[in-house]
Amino acid sequence: MKKIPGLCGYLLGVCIVTGCGRAPSFNILGSFFPAWLLCMVAGVVLAAIVNRVLVHYKLDSMLAWTILVYPSLAAFFAFTLWLLFFS
């Protein structure tokens, strides 16, 4: 009879952690970086490239709320990269 509560606790613990898995990460020079961090950096770089393209063609003056446009572009690129590669 004493084994039943221990067994129930063990099974409950197994059921709780079944969804836990290893997070996607990359080994860069011996340090592991989470994949979302790399997607975020790539999103910021892509938004900067879009900024340079818009400035080159003088289209950046058409954007009224530039303080919202470029962070939104960075988030869009980061989320899109995450969905493409990790989902």
C-alpha cells in the first residue's frame, strides 16, 4: 500500500514533464545561444537592410511613423524566420 502514493507521484511527475524538450540552440564558439536570439538578431539586420534600401531610393520620407515601422519590420522578420526554420 505504501508504494501506491509514490507510484502516483512518479506518474504525475512524468506526465507534467512530458512536454519538456530540449530548446533549439546553436553552438557558436563553444557557447550555446537560443534560436530565438539568433532570429531576433537576423530580424534587426534585415530591418536595417530594408532601411538602407528605402533611404537609397528616397522612400523613407513616405513613412509617417518610422519609429513604429522599423521595430515592426524587425519583429516581422524575426517571427517569420522562427516559423520558417523552427516550426
